[in-house]
Amino acid sequence: MPNEPNMVNVPDNIIEIRDAYKSYTSGFSSSSYMDTAVFKGLSMTVERGSIYALLGPSGCGKTTLLKSIVGRCRIDGGEITLKIQDRSNIGYMPQDIGLVGEINIKETLSYYGWIYGIRGDKLEERKQILFSFLEIPPEHRRIMELSGGQKRRVSLCLALLHNPELLILDEPTVGIDPILSHNIWQYLLELSTVEKKTILLTTHYIEEARQSNKVGMMREGVLVLEGEARSLMDRYDCNTLEDVFVKLSYIQESERCDNTEMEKVLKPSVKPKLPLCDEKLFSFNCFIGYFLKNLYFIKYGFFGWFLMFFLPISTCVFFQYTIGRIPRDLKVGVINEELSIQHGNCENFSNLTCFPAFCGYLTLLEKQNIIPVTYNDTETAFENFMKNKIQGILHISENFTESLQERLYKSMTTPDSVIEQSEVKVWIDSTNKVIGDFLKYTVYHTFFDYLENLSQTCQWPVNHTLLPIQFNVPVFGKDNPGFIEFSVPGIVSILDFFLPVAYVLPILQDKRSGIVERSLISGLTNLEILAAYMAITMLLFLVQSACNVIILYGIYGHIFDGSIILGFTLMTLMGFNGLCFGLFVAVLCDTEIAATFIMSGVLISNTLTCGMLWAPEGMHSFLKRIRWLFPLSFATESYRAISNRAWTISHPVVYTGFISVIMWTLIFCLATFVLVKLKRGRGH
């Protein structure tokens, strides 16, 4: 028989890393950005069915290496090979926990159960096993109520929940009771030996790593040494792994001192491929899981519930009782020389003519919520005007009634002196435009009402003194509408756009606390996360918009003469536009402060240009040309045309608003997509 060839046992490595290099831009020096290497030329192997303990001080690159292995951080050079089909075969426990503090343990496991496809009896079975040896607190407890060690146990429970083929654990035993830590290690040993699971973990507790099959010692971005713990201690004649690590660190320092030439590593122009590629685009189970997580969050957020519904409702109420309302109880000083010199009071004056001229005028002013305050001299009136005790001054000459009568009868032949005596002299404060314009309008138009009363009561010839202008019934809107009717479409647009934008803060909180990162590593895609946020946001938006519509149009009865379906469609599109803008801000920003600044700037600019505070026709010519740069400008005009003028989609003003809001929605979606791709390409 021919000799059989010698069989060589080739190790089955589930993770292979060769010459990995990773750096971050860390500063600005000498007119160029400096790159700080996280790891340089790092190579390591992890065999299937073994426990690999990665040791090293904080900041040496352990966490970055783990994220690179699971595909959440792209290395700059080298190669990472991962013999895992997809993320569902990986159980990942991050160093920063990555749990939603507002929900309880049961809901947390339900959320990840949807991601991993574990529900019902199978989920309960896994919970019984894991809860027992991990000593998990009662599942009704909220995450924020747990201690640091309890949170880490729940985090480890989630990594083990779906019984994955590969476990990657970042500091799994930090802050845990020593007895429980021992039990965890025993369970990990059982998983590797009996179930042939592979476990890669990092730890600060060097001596507990002796229980692993292989130890890797990492320092300053370099894997100094790897091997079996006992053989490493024998090779360097040390009693503990810690002594080995110290000795290797001294050797590394001496070698670096001998090498005075700076190490230069050239980055490749094209970064290596990620070890795990997301072939899955969208999963309904993952979408439902993240959607339920958001619902759980809302369920416990009483203050958030309060703000979500109180703020828009209170905004509508405050808007109704502040914007465009007629000023009331304004005090106007009256110096009536005619009464003080000749007749003393209106009762005596009424006996001389058929109608007490100025007294009747004051009566009409009082009906317009103006309170007359009588003064004997002009000096005292002006003194009180300066002290803001009155808002205007009316001065009546001593022969006002006789002069007015003569002026009406003689018309064009009236002497100039008589004309001057028949005039009411008025002083107002024009710095307060609202009050000044109101007094000017009221004093002027009330006088014409008074002349009509004279014509009816005394048969004085007043028709030739009236302006030769006749205003017919308005084509659109009401007679004498208040400014608030003009502003209602603006406030509706602002609320519809910025209510969904407010939901960006929970997204940023999830990003900052590591929840999004852990969800992505667990198998979710960015599309599923964004879709879940969009679904919950639009649900809340519809409820809030319904409340706003009921308040503004149902309770306060503002004008809405157009198509309800067309108006509702535009409102929904504006809300979806705001949602897309909010998601863009969430992807762009990493902190709530940065997002708040961006949202505040956009809110102010859109409030000023959308036509809520002032007509667009009154804007500067430059702003008119760039109005399309503001998402709400044309949409607000379109909504005003639908609600106040009953114009249809065929009108240019209406369909221009629809086109504008759809284009801005596409722009925000495209910008968000590009940002996600860029950040993913950079390994974020």
C-alpha cells in the first residue's frame, strides 16, 4: 500500500487579522492635520471554539479593534477576515452598555427578541436559563433603576440571548460581584468546550484571563504578544500574567527608544472592505422591534407626553390670544377747551345744539375700548404721556362745535380760521406701531361714524365731507379681518414642520448612549432604524395636528373655505418634510447642543420668511429671489390659498407649494443618505 501523506492539522480560525492599521485625525499642527495611530501592523488569530482574552490598558485600541471586527469601524490598511455568515451569529456586548434606560428589562429583551427572531416560548426559555445564572433582577425593573453591575449583567444577557456562534464581549465582568464573575467564566468555558462557541473578550482583570485558551497583550496599538497563558508565563519566567505584561511593556519601551527614526505608515488610497457586509436591506421584524422600542420609551416618558401635546396645544391657544387681537383699555388724554371754557360738561352743552359734538364722538370712542382721561391743560397731559400713563392725546379747540357746523354748511367757502378750530388735534406714540396704528385708525374712522350720526340726528350736510371711495364685499375673506387670519396659515406651517423635528432629540440620545451602535451591530440597518422613527413620528404628528386643527378651526373658527382633503394633504407633506429634516440633523450632529443650534436657526429663518409675521410682498427684493431656499415659504402661501381663498391644485400658487415641499423632502432624504454613506465609509 502506498504511504499515506502526513495529515497536518490546520487551525480553523474564525477571526484572522493581518497587518491592520487604523488612525484618527487628532489635531492641527504646522498647518497640517496630525494622524494618531490606534493600531499599527496588528495581526491576531482567534480559533473557532476557543476563548481569546484581549488584554491592554484603556486607550490602547481594544474597543476600536472589536468594532472593526464586527464591521462598525473601517480599518485604513491590512485585512480582517471573519468566517461568520451574518450578524445574527454574533453576540456583541459593548463597553458602554447601550441600553434604553427608560424601559424595563422585559421590554428590552422583547426588543432584541424581535431583532434576533426569538419570541414567545423560545424567548421565555432563553430568559429562564440566562436569568438564573446571571442573577438578573425582576424583569419589571426599569434599566435606569439598576446598579452598574446589574446593567452589565443585562447587557451580557442580551449578547447571549440568541445563542450566537461568536461572542464578542467588551469588559463583561467590570463591576460584577467576584462570585458572579466566576460563574460567568464557567459558563463561557462551557460554551466554548461543549457547544463549540467562539468568545473574544477584553478585560482589565489580567489574572482572570488565565482561564482563556489564548491571551493577546495589546499596548499602544500593537499586539505585543499572544499565546496560551501558561506557556507565556513559563517563557518569561513570571508567576503572573501581569508580570509578563509589565516585562513586555519595558521591552517595547526600550525598543522604541533605540529606534530614533519615526515610524511612517502610508495609508492606502482605498480602504479595505468591511469583514461583514450588510446584504439585508429591510426586515419587517427588525422594523417592528425598533418601533416597539420607541413606543416603550414613550410609554414611560410622562414628561415627554406632556410636552408633546401641551406645547403645540398651548402654542395654538397663546397664538389665538396674543397675535392680532385688538388693543383694549387704552387710555387717551382729552383736553376739551370747549367744555372747560363755555359749558362745563356735556349735559349743559347738549341743551345748546341738537347734538353735543365732541361728547358724542367720545361716546363712540369708548365703544372701541378707548378710555378718555380728561385734562385741563396740555402740559399736564404731555407730562402723563411721558410717564406712559396714557397712550395718546386729543385736543379740542374752544369753538369746535360751532366751527364744525359752519365748516359743514359753508363747505369750500369756510375760512381757514374756522377750519383750524374744527379740527381734532391728535398725538400718538409711533414707536409702538401696533398701538399707534390702532389709535390712528380708530380715531380716524370713528370720526366718520360720528359724522354719519350727525347726518341722521341733526340733518347736518356731511355727505360731501366723506371720502369718495366705496369698499364692496371682499372677494376673499371677511369684512375687516384681524391680522390673526393672515397669520393662521403661518402658525400651522411652523407647527407642522417643526413638531416632527423635535423628535430628533431621542435619536441623538440613542446615538450618544450607544443604543443605535449596538442595534446596528445586532443586525439592524440604518433604513430600518430611520423607518421606525418615521413611523412613530408620523403617528404622533397626526395626533398633534388633529389637536391643532380642532383648536384653530373648530374651537376658534378661523377661515377654512377650501378643500379639506387638499389642505390635509399639504399639512401631512409639510410634516413629512420636517421629519426628513429632523433625520438629516440627527445624522449630521452627534450632540443635542449642535442639533438645537441648527434647529433654532432654521426655525427663526422660516418663521420670518414663511409669511406668518409679514407679507412676502413686503420683504427685501433679495429675499424674494431666494425664498425657495426656505422650505416653508411657498408651502405657507399654498396653504393660505387653499384655506382662505378656496383655490384648487390647478392654481399656480397652490401647486408651487406642493412642488416646493416635495422637492425639499427629496433634498433632505438625499442629503441624509449621502451622510450615512460617508460616515459608514469612514468607519463611523
